[in-house]
Amino acid sequence: MTLLEAVICGLIQGLTEFLPISSSGHLAIAHSYFPMGTENGNLTFDLLLHLGTLIVVFAFYYKDVFSLIPSFFTMLGKLFRGKWSLASWSRQERYVLFLIVATVPMAAALLFRERVEMLSAYPKIVGGILILNGFVLMLADFMSKRVKKRDVSAFSAFGIGLFQLAAVVPGLSRSGSTISGGLLFGLEREEAVKFSFMMSIPAILGANLLNIPDVLSTPVASGDLGYYLIGMAAAMISGFCAMKLLVYISERSKFGFFAYYCIAVGTLTLVLA
């Protein structure tokens, strides 16, 4: 790996992790053009890139994260005391529960994790799924004006979690899928974006923890670790800018530009792959 490749991949990860255009799809395409040594090296680099974007989420929503931590423990206390009625829970306690409910479907990803990861080796498949991602964004924009607005609930949280599960397929954007799910379930645009980012914390953290044994099983090529860390820093910087941009756009307009972008990149990948 070269310094330029590390920076490019870091920028791609940071921008595409939060913008609804699929980080997994873009990284799969980037890996097909930028050889990075061993498969384990790719895995180590991807893990560090995702860790960088996870740090960005914590930094962006640190007030919400730290306020939800005590609510998590008070929620557990109420459950152990048999206080199951959500009406007696605080708003933050309910929010923690909904984040947990939204994460539950991701457990199913363990059943087909290896098969899904194999799709990354086929640029044409990734390109086709990127096109699908564009149409999902279009559908969400179209339907968001036609559904009744409501706050997040256990039902909608589980539904959004199913959208997140679908996004384990390379080419389907996690943020794009979950934001689209939130809009389809009636969440306001700003709330759909926030809930998407908050539920990304356990999802990204869990995925990285699962990959740690594979990463540790084989040493990284000598000299590459420094480049990996530089790529991680690039992902953090571009990721923070991407989050700022998405929040700004979500408050003022639709996601049509991102939809057209995904369709264009997907089509180009199909032609060139």
C-alpha cells in the first residue's frame, strides 16, 4: 500500500459511511483497483477505517451519547423491577430501548456474513446494488411526504433495524437504508438522520469486534500500519465533514442528488468492471 492509496481509501470511507451512498460499495470498488496486499491486510485496514468513523459519531453526538449512558442503566433497573410499561419510562430510557430494538435484526447477519462478504469481490454485483440503493433513496423521498409523521416507536425501530440488516450487502448504504426506513415509518427528516447515526454505534462496534479475531490471526505487512493509521485519520476528517453536510442537507432539501450519484456510479461500474 502507498500513502496515496491509504488517504484515498480513508477519504472514501469517511465520506461514504455517512453520506447515503454506501461505504462498503465504494470500498469494494476501490479495493478492486488498489491492491492492498493480503486479505487480512484489507480486513485490518477496513477495521481501522470503521473505527475512525465510529469515533466521529461519538464526537458529533457526544452530548446525546453521554446522556443516554445513565438512561441505559436506569432502564435495566426498571426492567429487573418489572416496570414494563413504557409510559412510566423517561423519553431517554425509551430511546435507549428503541436503539436496542433497532440493533436486534443485525444478529441475523451472522448467519450469512461470509457469503455477503464474498460479494465484495464482484464489482458488477456491487455496481448493480449501488443502482438499487439510488432507487431506494428516490422511493424514500417520494413516500416521506405521503406518510403520517410520528415519533420513533418500538415497531418503527425494529423496521428500521431490518433496513440496516439489508445494508450489510455491499452497495446498499447503511445510512441511506436506515434514513430511508425512518422516513418511510414517518419520522421527521432530522430525526431519521439522528436515529440512523445513533444506531450505527452498536452496529459498527459489533461488526468490528467480530472481525478482531481474524485481524489478529495474521500479522499486517511491515510498513503498512503507518499508512493504515493515516487512512484512519483521513476517514475521521472526511467523515466529520460528511456528517455536517448530511445534517445540513437533510434540514433543507431531499436526497435526490445522492440517488442520481449512486445510479451513475453503479452504471459506470457495470460498464467498466
